[in-house]
Amino acid sequence: MRKFDYVRLFALAAIWGASFLFMRITSPVIGAINTAFFRVFFGFIGLAFIIFILRKSLSFSHKLNKILVLGAINSGIPFLMYGIAATLLPAGYSAILNATTPLMGAMIGFFVFSESLSLRKWAGVMLGIIGILVITNVGESHVTGNIFVGVIACIIATVGYGFAGFLTRRWITQQGGLDSTLVAFGSQLGATIFLTPFLVWTIATGPKIDWLQGDIWLSLLAVGFVCTSLAYILYFRLIADIGPLRSLTVTFLVPPFAVLWGYLVLGETISGGFLLGSCIVLLSVWLIVSPDAQKQKIV
């Protein structure tokens, strides 16, 4: 990898780590549904602008309906779940649980899509479950709500990411592929459509919200345009330049940045139990995403 690739990798981790901070700022004030909706809506607007600037053709090759569904699974549901978690957990907790996405992907692949798992990856799965249990039972921590509900919300989000990965391969990659920017654009459109009824419902029945808060709108704009639109483009560019496996190392870098931003901006603290659980989770992720020795020899 070139030095520039490392810079982009750390920049992406810093941006995605900040997304948990911004949701932590907005969700307790305007609610998880509103936060999730404006994140995907601004993400959609940002990607539409990028497509317009790049003069890309909006040709989805008869895959638009599937991409819209992927958007609900890969963005709509996860962002809503992380919005709920942001009302209950510090930013670092959500970020480390987000890092279990490869763990959930491995389990979904085995139980749903008949994927095989090596002994090494099974060890990673077991360690990941232990790590989640440690984080859930840390005792003393900077948690303002029900940690169990927050953890379950994060796990639902990672399950959505796991399913979306396999469905993307089946619906998009194995059917001729599609420009990654168009996939990201269509997915944010699908997520926006999916969350719109929830937005209408919460505005009609939920508590009155003071929308004239500058810090809230700045956070929403940042999480939409920067942490979603820009991050998607940066991530897909990294995959093209350094490959998917190396790009996945961003999984290990996001939690430290999320903890750092939470500490610097919100004064959030973490416990020793959380650090122990985080190390176990990151070890499990490394076991799952790193190639098996046999495969390395074949290559």
C-alpha cells in the first residue's frame, strides 16, 4: 500500500468514527427516526450531486428495484438501529459493536447462504460472542440508558449489513455488476423511501421538537454529506485501489476514532471492562476477515 492509501484509510476511519458522535448528538434531541431519515436523505442528495458533477448515466441495468431493497436493509434499518443505540450508549460502544459486522456476516453466510467456515473463523465467531457478552456486562460505564436495548439495536444493524453483503453479491455482482456510485445512490434512495413513513408517523404522533437548533442541523448535514456520501465514495475507491480485504481493516480503526471523538466533544468515558470486550471483539474480527493459511498458499 502507498502512503496515500494509508492516509485515505485513516481518513475514512475518522469520518465513520465521527458518524457515531453526530448520531449521539442528534438522536437524543430529535429522535432516532428523524436522525436516520435525514442521514440517508442528505446522503442521497450528496450522491445525486456527485453523480451530476461526474455526469454519470443513471442506468441501473434493471437492478433498481433490488438496489432499493438493499438500501432499506443496508442503510435504512441499520441507521435507525444506530439512532436508537445513540440514545442509550456512548459513541464508542456503538462503534465497537458495529465492528462485529464481519462476525454477523460469517454467521449469516453459514446458516442462511450455505457458506463454509474454517476452524479459524469459527474461533472468531465464538470469541466475538464472548466479547459482546463482556461489553454488555461491563458494570461501571458511561451509559445513560438500557445497555441491553442499545446492544441489541447495534446487533440488528450488523445483521442487516451482513445480509446486505450477500444479497449485493447475488443481486448485483453476480449479475454483471454495476457502478459503485450508482449502487450507493440507489441504496440511499431506497433507505429514504423506507424511512419516510416512519418520519411522517413520528412527526404526527411524537413529541414536539425544536427544529431551530444549529448544532443539530450541522450534525445532520455532516453525518449525511460527509459520513455517508463522501465516505461511500472514499470506501469504494479504496476497494478499487487496494482491494476489499485491505479495505476491511478500516473496521479496526473506526472504534478508536469514535471513542476519541466522544471523549473530546462529549466527555464520554469508558470502563476497563469495555476495553477488554473491545479487544476480544477486534481479535475475533481479525480471525474472521484474515485469509486462511491454506488459501494464502494457493494464491
